[in-house]
Amino acid sequence: MLLQILDWLDSFMYYPVLIIIMAAAGLYFSFRTKFVQLRLFREACSLIFEKPDDASHVSSFQALMVSTASRVGTGNIIGVSTAICMGGPGAVFWMWIMCLIGGASAFTESTLAQIFKQKDPEGGSFGGPAYYIEKALHAPWLAAVFCIFLISTYAFGFNMLCSYNLQSTFQIFPFYNANVTPWLLGAILAALIGYCLFGGGKRIVRLTEILVPFMGLFYVIISIIVILFHLPHIPAMFREIFADAFNFKAIFGGVSGSCLVYGIKRGLYSNEAGVGSAPNASASATVSHPVKQGLVQTVSVYIDTILLCTATALMCLSTGVERNDTVSGAPYVQNAISTVFGSIGPMFITFAMILFAFTTLLGNLYYVDNALAYLNHKKKPSILFMRIFYFFCILAIFFGALIPMDAAWALADITMGLMTMINLPCCVILSHYSENALKDYQAQRKAGTDPEFHAQSIGLKPEELDYWK
């Protein structure tokens, strides 16, 4: 009964509510900024490596890595596989569209986070949607609701799903026992994350932070090798993607389970453009102008979807291995990679998932800490409170390994959807600030100067902003 309610709510939220909100907002931002996410892509890439004057402050690159670490994870493998198996190959096309449109949403939300960020005692900064909702819309109650949804999403919804996705990669191994293995893996993962959260495991965290970028790159290389081995299938694969994407008779015959909805759902889960998570990291970067970080964050969306999600999709579809409900998730990817690498392939996917899941679980809690501080009058909660809170987070990770696949995805979709339904409309209302900031930035660039930001340039008084006074 509960699963049916979750499934109905999930379906209703994404069709028609979120599809309309996300498409309308993304297109609105794109046209108002003249497709800044494409037009200034080269400049965005060059800004990634710009360093702040004070080396102790967070750079654009470091903020990008925080948001990318949260975006890049199990969704790039399991999410894409689920979308193709459940929705069809056309889901890949709608992921691409979601990424291109979503880049403008990522630019807007991250630029707003920079404009309305707060100064910390060390001279750095912090912020996010809660702060621009409070400062610009004067709606602290709505900011608090957003924080509650963010905590629900990143401490529980996403972490339960991440735990489920990880244990699902073990299903193809002979030792897997449906009655025992999920309990064992859930306990091990919860214990390991708990050890890191409660002050230990610093070496483990440092090691994974080093390994994950290399694993992401290695994963793309492995995917390309698999695709090259199935080169004769490439033309047919792309025909299948586009034919399914534009099969509107099938789409509108069952919208909630169509490639359109699955592509949008899994694309949003993977790149998080417009959700309101990445602005929490964006606000911490020290830059001379808010637009710089807004541009940088568009790159993170492309890394996630155009690079990693596409690598998974093309690797799986080029092999032609069977796809259906029973192999949805990790098995479909493992079956695809085994066509070239044999039994080593599935083990590689499992190892990659372990690393991705571990950093995703810890990275998610970075956003949660920011939301908890906001709810606690912008102060970090007490040590006792955080220990109790982390205990419940660990329980969520443990039980995430045990719940059914449909429940895991529905919970994550719903909590993420609630965040998006608050963040995107607020960004639309406040978008004139980001648009004016973009015009100011471009005018200074055209004049040959390194852009610097002043509140008056976008119609604000200096006393209305905290960091940029």
C-alpha cells in the first residue's frame, strides 16, 4: 500500500508538475541569458582554474569539485541503466536535452547563491538557496521549508538510494543471497560511513578523494573501449535512441513510464541542475564576480551528463545485451561490460560503485550540514545533536540496502522533487539579479578588465548584501 502511494506521488510530481516547471524555467533562463550555458562554455572552462587572492579561501575549482563529487556517483551508472531499461533508449536523448536546458538553471541558481552569500569569520563565504530566499524574497519560513526538504533528500532519500544501488551491484555474483547479502552489505557500509562521520577514517576519506577522479576518468576510458569493440552497432544504436525519443504515440500512451519522464527523472537525479544543492557549494568559492562561479557550475552539469551518463548509456546500448525490468540497474551495465572484459568487467563496475557510493554518501552530508546550520540560526548545531543526527543518517544507509528498488527510487525522486519545486520558482522570480549580473560581467569583459562586482550594478544597495558590502 505504501509503495503504491509513493509510486502515485512520484508519477504525479514529475508528470505534469515538475516537467512543466523544469522545462519552463530552463527555457526561460536560456532565452533570457541568450543560452549562456553554451555561448560562454569556453570561458567557463577557463575560469575553473582561476585562483583567489587568498590561498586559504575556497577556489572555483574546489567548489566545482565539491558539487561534482555529489553529482558524480551511483546515478551515473545505476540511474542511466534504470532509465534505459524502464523507459527505453529514448531516455538518453531526453537526458541530453535536460542537461542542455538545465545548464542555464545551474548558472542562475549558482550566480544567485554568490550574490546573496554570507561572510564567515575567517573572511570566506557560505550560502545557498535558503539565503537568497530569505534575503531577496524576505521569506525565511520558505527558506526553512527548503532546508527541511534538502535534509530529507540528502541525509535520507539519496543516501538510502545510494546504499540500495551499491548492494544491487553484488546481485550477479554467485555468493549473493537475497536474504543475507543486503543485510551484510548495509551493515558494513553503515559502519564504515559511521566511522568516518564520528571522527575516524580521515585516511579513508583522503584516499577516496584521490581515487574517485581517476576512477571517473578510467570509467569513461573503459566505456569507450567497449563502444569501439561494438563499432558496427553505433549507427543502429543512435537510430534507436532518436526513434524511441520521438515515438510520441508510445510516450503519450503511458507518460509516467515513458522514455521522456525517465530521462528527465534520472537526468535530474544525476546532474541536479535546478535542484538547489550545488549553490551551497558555489557560495563558498571566492571570486571577484558572482557570474564567474555561475559559469563554472555549468561545466559540472556537462561533466556529469554529457561525459559520464553518456558513457554508460552508449556502452550499454552499443553492446545490444538484453534490457528489461529484471536487469534494470547494475546488472544491465555489468552484462554490457562483460561482453568485452568477461568476468573482470562486473568486478570493475562493483569497485567503481563502492568508491562512487562512499564519496557520494559523505558528500551529500556536506549540504546537510549547511542546511542544519541555517535552521539553527546560522550556527553549527551542538556536538550532541550532530551525533544523534548522524546516528539516524547511518540507520538510513543501513535500511536503504534492504528496501525494494521501486521504493528507493520513489523516495529519492519525491524528496528531490520537493526541493526543485521550491528552488526553481524562486530562481525565476529572482532571475533579474543574475541577468543583470551577467550583463555587468560581459560589459566589464568587453572593456578589457577583470570583472569586479558591486551591488549597485544590479540595482541593489550595498547594505542589502552581506559579503559584497
